[in-house]
Amino acid sequence: MAAIDLQGVTRQFGAKKAVNDISLSVPDGEFLVLLGPSGCGKSTLLRMLAGLESLSGGQILLDGRRIDQLPPSDRDMAFVFQSYALYPHMTVRRNITFPLIMRQHRWWFHVPGISHLAKRRIERSPAVRDLVDRTAAILALTPMMDQLPKTLSGGQRQRVALGRAMVRKPQVFLMDEPLSNLDAKLRTAMRAEIIKLHGAVGGTFVYVTHDQIEAMTMGSRIALMRDGVVQQFGTPREIYTNPVNTYVARFIGTPPMNLLRATADQGALRFGPLVLPFIRATAQAELLAGIRPSAIALTPAGEPGTVAGEVAMVEHIGAESLITVRMRDVRTGHEEDGGGGTEVMATEAGYSELRPGTPVGLRLDLSDAVLFSAGTGERLAA
Amino acid sequence: MSAAAAMAGRRGWTHGLRLLTVLLVLLGAGFPLYWMFVTSLTPSAALFAVPPHVWPSWSELGVYTEAFRTIPVGRWLRNSAVIAAGTTVLSIALAIFPAYALSRFQFRGAGLVGLGLFATQMLPEAMLVVPLYAIFGQFGLLNTLAGLILANTAFTVPVITWMLKGAIDGVPIDVEEAAKIDGCTRIGIVLSIVLPLVAPSLAAAAVISFFHGWNEYVLATTLISDEALRPASVGLASFVGELSTPVHSVMAVGLIYTVPAVVFYLFVQRYVVAGMTAGSVKG
Amino acid sequence: MTPGPAPDAGAERWTPYWFIAPLALYLLLFQGVPLVQEAGLSFTATSLLSPREHVFVGLDNYRNLLDGSDFHAVLATTAVYTVACVVLSILLGLGVALLLDAPFRGRGVARALVTVPWAAPPVAVALIFVWIFNAQYGVFNFVLRSVGFAAGRENWLDTPELALPAVLLTTIWQIFPFAAVVILAALQGVSAELKEAATIDGADRLSIFGAVVWPTIRPSVALLSLFLTIWSIRRFDLIWLMTQGGPIGATETLVIKLYRDGFVYRDLGQAAAVGMVGVVVALAVTAVYFHFTRRAERAAGA
């Protein structure tokens, strides 16, 4: 059991709280993704798990054992850096073997002369050599074992970094945006590799990224963070279908959920002049209706039961088209527009023939809509 | 050391140990100059006392003005200043255009020039002073400040050139290209555009060449025998180890001679290091 | 760093050469010509008193050097002095640089103050250290005696076995700040992430130094060693002022012997021969340095 328990974990720099009182329980074998924009505290939290940053408050437990006072090498965790942090003057083989050598290192090894010999002996011992060779084979690194990191490509270096982590057989793998330095195509390939690795190796993975697609495809659980606080902690499906606040709603999904200002009115929702029946409407007067772009259909202008609007922009991405529509009598509650914008995004399959400036009607499908308080942004209980 | 351990160390004993060691190092680095100061302010009766005085006797400050009376300090310092200033002006004047050329142009022989500059660093002044003495004698340059300046410059200018080259390397080339399109001559570009942009390094180079000239001893002592032209380095050297001139006066003179060099160098040292480490990247 | 464009064909083809010409001429005149003259002088017997009259003596001056046993002593002294200076000042400089690398209050001031010895004029340094090493009144002996060392009674600069250590101490005091500053600058280039990775892998401080820090700063330290070595072979002022190469040649390095031969014994020809040997030694050292750096680069897969 390698369950991670964060209890009230806080990290303070002067007056600023980079990580603010975070409590999470991560079951064993989970692929936890820490997701969020730059500066939200996800990397800091990861480094606190590793022992590279100390805690200002709270504690961290691994398997029920308190580890936040332990030095990094005693926590049975491996860390993969964004820049891989491979030892540039060592071969791939030595890079992967290094943690194993350090494990058997004694203080007297520092006596000049003994150091080199002792390290060679450990490197050559059958147990170590075997483990390193097997790890390299899993990661397809065998042909380059005697090369230096600078001669390897980005993807290969990443695998060496993974190998160095794997060889320690840790209970927890910590990864700090390992795919950010790779180009898009390579990133997709490595995503699959890492998921496969998780399946093969077991153990708990904690993975930091700002890319919500990575989070959604790789994670078994996502913790979305903002300004040091966890906004929502759940499976990708939960987060997608039931975002807990408007921030989460707008962070996940490409394009993200639209938030239309509406008022509730006896089992119906009023969008400007348009009233639509909505069983789950609450008594709350001012609210934001979260409607996915796929739930907005575009009709010719003037059709009954639609919101009036005008096409602002059309983007064709191949399998579908993203259409930005400026609504006439309805406002949105998007933070980026200052809370009073009028633009929503709709998707249409295939290549849309719509042109900017065309008046259209928006037919809203409210079956999967999520309601949020206009004031606090919190989801309203359905 | 992990960040976590560093945090602990900040409040722990390793931090205290570090501070203590740094203090000891600074003490060692500063002691001789401090001792020079204390000795200059020790009353003559106590100069040869055992145990030696550790603290300066402020009442003895008069020794500084006294020294000017008995020792031709004023004349020495003036000569030193003239030599140093002359070396500075000549070195910088000679170094500017080659530094620019080495930085901006790729031409055949550039490597050779770089190598040549490096090679000059290997020749000891004490060796070249022998033929220089002979040559200067022939041309009547012995016993002249001008001659000494000419000789000093030869040893200073390679370092200055390298420093300025490094500084010019750091200036983006766009401004120059704009000026070229506007019809500026290359020389005009160097003088009115590039030079102002490397002003700090230029100032540092000036300070360094000044003190090369100020500190210089071998050439000065060999090429100049006229007492009236003697610089402070040679004058002071005549007191090293001899005890007939009051030690405190000598130390006072020594301190007056040393302080400008130390003070100015404090302002300038990071440019020197930058030049050195830049060169280490495949000099 | 912006490398310059190739000069436009025609108009500016000769510009770089014009720019360099004055300096090249100057150096040829004030260093090149004397060097050639020096070489020429070394094959003659010329007196300081009449420097224009030369008597050609072929290799006599050089033969004197090889025959005289004291020249071997001079070479040995030079070697000992140089190696001790370079090794000890780099070790000390490394230690100080590591000390000054971690953050602490007043670090900026400390970094600036530690360079003071390097800034002091050699003449002043010789002046104060000779006083410090004075047998009866010097504070060095006073401290030694207070702690109980009998060596506190010695006349350091006048005793053959002790003169070189005293001069070494003075020299290292002067040059270690330079080593410290250069190494400190090199330490800034060490990746913090790499050190963290090593920490996580279980490396202790010394292992981190060996696996991460040292490989990164090694090129800078190598170049530093080259400069320090050349400067040590060249160093004249401090040694001459403190001991003039004595007592009985205990501190007589190549350069000291050169000056002594030329200006004390007035034999310019002999001095020139010593000088040429010095140049050859310096060139040999540089060649060795470049050979080893090339080899290191090739091994690292450059």
C-alpha cells in the first residue's frame, strides 16, 4: 500500500501562501495529476512531496508513515524533472546506475582512490547490472547505453530520466511537467508510454502539468489547483461532467464550457427574452448556466426558441468547426471578458459554411447544463 | 544540499560555522593591510616593542603629514599618477579598434592575432626589460616618463583588448546596422555608437590599466634612474626591509600608495572576472 | 553574443586589418623586437655597462647554464614555487568560493572584501610582509612564539629553508582571491536542478560535488590553472623585493636569476639565455595544457 495522505499542507513565502492548506487522500496505484496554470502551486506541492521544499504547516504521510521530516533520498520516491536533469558527464548506463551506487555508498568511499574502484565494483555486480539492463530494455535504451546525454534526442533523454527513476523501484513516481519540452507529436507518443509504464510498474504516480488534455487522458484522478488551493479533486469524468465551480468549468474542455447569465423562474430559465423550461431550476435568481459548445446548435436567424446572435469568427480544425457567436440579448459570465461579455462558442461537425457577420439563432440544449451561482461561482445543487 | 536541508541549515549550526569561517577568511585577507595601518599609527618608541601594539594610536595621525616632509611622497605619487594616466590613455587608444575588429569581423588572421595577444601574456617583464634597456638606451628613452609609459602599455594593452572585445561581443549588432544604412562610416560607428554602449567596461578597463601602471615596478626601477622621475612603487621599494627610516612613516606612505588601488579595484573586479570567464568558454 | 558578419567584399575587406595594424605594430615593436633581440643577445657576451658592444660566443651562455649545478636548483625552485602557488591557491580559492556560494547576510560585502589582497600593489605587499616576517619585531613570529612554536625565533626571510615558504605564503595571500572569484563565477553555472536530482538519488554533499559541481567547473579551473602557472613563472616583484632570490638562492626562480645575471652581474648575454629558457618553459606548459584540454573535449564527445 503506497497511499499518500496530505493533511493541511501549507507552504508560505513571507505573506504569500504558495500552497494553502491542502488535504488530499490518494489511494495506492493512482495516477494523480496536479493540474493548473503557472503559479498555482502545483510544482511547489510536488517538490514538497519530494522533500525539495519544506513545509510551513501540515504533514505528509506515506502508507500511514509521516515523511515530511525525512530527507529526499529516504522517502522512497523518484523525481523526473522537466529538464530531465541528466548527469551530462556520465553515460546513459552510469546515469541509470547512479541511484543504485549511491544507495550502497559508504562514507569511506570518499577516500581518493577507493571512490572510483568501489563505484566500478557496484556497477559491475550482477544484481545491479541486471536491474539496469532490464530497465534499459523496457525503455528501449539498450543501443545507447554508452552514449552521453548530449548525443541523445529529447525523447531519448526523457526515457533515460524515467529509467533513472524506475531503477530505484520507488513507491511513488513524481513527475514535473516531463512532456513540456517535447514537440507536439512526440508528446502524444510519450503520453502513451508513460501510461503504459504506470500499468507495467504499478506504484503511485503524481504528475504535474498545465495541459488539461494531458490531465484528462492520463490521470485516474485530477486535482485542479488555483492560487495554492485545490478547486476540485476527482476523476476526469467527474470533473468534466460536474465541475464544482466556474473556474473548473472553464478550465476543462476544448473549447471550454460556456457560462450564460440567466435568471431562474418557476421551473424555467430566462435567457434575456427567451424562456426555456428547466426542471432543475432553483429559486436562485441570478445564476450562470454552464452549457457545453456541443450543446449549442446554430439555426437560421429568427427561429422560435432560440437566442439571437451573430457569427463573430469561424475556426476550422478539420473534423469540426469552432464558431464564436456574439449574442444579442444575453450576457456571459466569463472571467476573461470581465464578466460581461457576449461571446459564446459553439461546435459544428465537419466544415461549417457560416461566415462572420451572419445572423444566427442559438438553440440551447439544457439536458446536461450545470448551474452556478452568479455571485460565488459555486455550483448550485441540482 | 537539498532546499529543505538548506532551510534547516539557515537556523542551524552549519550556518553559524559558515559565517565563522567566512569571518576568519576575511580576517586573514584583511590583516596585512590592517597591520600596515596600525604600524603607521604606532608611536616610534613602541615600534620595536614586544608584544607589538595591536590597536592604532589615533594620536599619531600626524605621521601622515610628517611623512610628506621627510620623504618625497608628493613627487613620487605625482610621477606614479602621470605614468599610470599615460599608460591608460595609450592602452585604451590602442585597444579600441582591434577589440572591435576581433569582435565584429571574421577575417583571416583573427585567430593568429588572438594567439599573439595570449602569447604576450607569457613573456615576463623582467625578461624583456633587458633588451628594452638596450633599445631605450639607443633611442634616448631611458630615464623618461614617456619611455616608461610606452613600455608599460605594451604589457597592459593585450588584457585591455580582450576585455573590450568581450564587452563589444555583448552589444547587439542591430544598432550598428541601422547606422550603416544611415551612412555612418565604420570608424564613426565604433566611436559614436559602440563605445558609449560599452562605457562601463571602458571605465573598468581604464581603472585596470591605470593600476597596472601604478603598481608596476620592474620596468620603472630599471628604465628610470633619475630621482626626480621616480614613481611611488620604486620609492617605496627602497624602504622594504630597511629599518633606518622610521617604520611608521614608511607604512604611512605605503598605505597612501595602496588605498587608491584597493578602493578602485573593488568597484571594478566583476568586469575582470567576467572577461576571464568569458574567455574560458573556448577562448 | 553576436558574431560579426563577414566583411562586405570590396569596401570593407581591409578594414579589420587597418584596425588591428597599429596595435600589431606596437606590440611587434615593444615586445616582438625585444624578444628577437633577447634571442640574439643570448648568443653573445654583452655587458650592462656597454650594451651596444656584443661579442659573439655561440652557445657558451647556454652551456654555462647546463654545466652550473645552480641552474638545476633554479629550475627546481621555479617548479616548486609554481606548483605550490597554483595548487594551494586553487584549493584555498575553491574553499572560499564554496563558502561564498550559499546565501547569507552580508555575502555581497564579503565577496568584495575578499578580493582586497589581489588589488594591493605588489610593492606594498612586499613592504608589509617583510615587516610582518621580521625576526625580532614581526607579528608573525610574535604569534608563533605565543603559541609555543620554536619557529617563532627564526629569521624567516634569511633562513634558506624557511624563505621559500614565507614567500609562498605571501604570494598565495595575494593570488587566492583571484582563484576564488573565478571559481565562484564558475559555480554560478552549476544547475540547481542537477544538484536536486543527485540529492534525491541519495548522494551526500561530497558526492554531489564530485558528480555535479566539479565536472561543471572543471574547464574554468583548468584555464585558471594555466593562467596562474604562467603568472607564477613570470612573477618577479614580490620575490625580488622580499629576498632578491636569496638566501643562497633559496628563492631564486628563473626570472630572478635572469634579473640578477643581467643587472647585478651585468652579464646581459647570460641573462638573455636564461630568459629564452623561461620562454621555452612557458610555451611547453601552454602546449601541455592545450593537449590535455583537447583530449578531455574529445573524451567528452565534443
